Amino acid sequence: MEINKRNIILTGYMGSGKSTVGKELSALTGLSLKDSDAEIEKTEGMSINDIFKIKGEEYFRELETSYLEKLLANGFNGILSCGGGMPVKEENRTLLNRLGLVIYLKADADTVMKRLKSDNSRPLLSKENEQEKYEKIKEMLIIRDPYYTSGAELVIDTSDRHPYDIAKEIENFLLK
């Protein structure tokens, strides 16, 4: 079956399943997968955490915009898993929509907490205890949801769902 859509852009909060669903979707469709955070880490030669600590969040957000501009200029073809904060910037939402079909993978706070419980690599979730981390997740989901929603052509709730099932749902949407 031929997929009749353009590039697939996966957005959503950290832990929503973008990377995992992206891998499943890549396997199903044969499209290549790029992860914006991994690509930025490679280019900068340091982790996202270190970029935040050393150069700041604003610098990192500019790197995200530059990365999207590069993808557009170079004729990107595939699936892009975006960093969680990328769509917050209006310019990035515009670039993402120009780049492809934007799909918001939405997860509730409990699901995100379960998925990120032992992950300390997230600069915006470096909280001392579990309750603080959970409260920060709830707060960030409320703040970011309008940005994710406004830029998306499709919203899929990933809470307590298997990544393959989500990828299959996306594939079926693309085949319509």
C-alpha cells in the first residue's frame, strides 16, 4: 500500500511515545526516522541537559528552529520525532506544518510519570522528589496542550496504549 501523505511529524510532551511510536511507524511504513533531540545532540557534541546547563534553554530553542529550517531546505523525507518543547515556539509550529503532517501524541500525567519515573536526563524535570516531578508534569501538560493541539492535524491519546497499536492507527490514517 502506498502512503499518500507527506512527511510525518510526531509532537507531544516528553514521555508521550514520540520516539517509540516513531520506530514502530518507521518499521511499518519503511520511512526513515529522525529524532530532533538526537540530531541536535550530535551536531552540538553534547547532551540536551548540557546544552540547557551551559548555553540555556533559549539557545536550545534556536537550535530547534535552525534544525527545522535545515530539514525544509534539504528536502527531508520521512518521520520526525520532535523534542517536547519544539511546538511551543510559534515559528516552529509554522515550520513543522510546512514540513509535514503534524500528529500530536497526547498522554496523561499518570502515563508520563510512569514512563519517565527513573529518567533523569530531562532538563525540565530535574525535580528532587516524585511528587514535585508529577506536579511539574501536570503543569507542563496544561501549559503546552494548546500549542500541541493548535499545530496538529491529528491528535492521538497514547495513554496506556502499546506503541505498535498507535503506529498502526497512524498508518491507517495515512492510507485513507
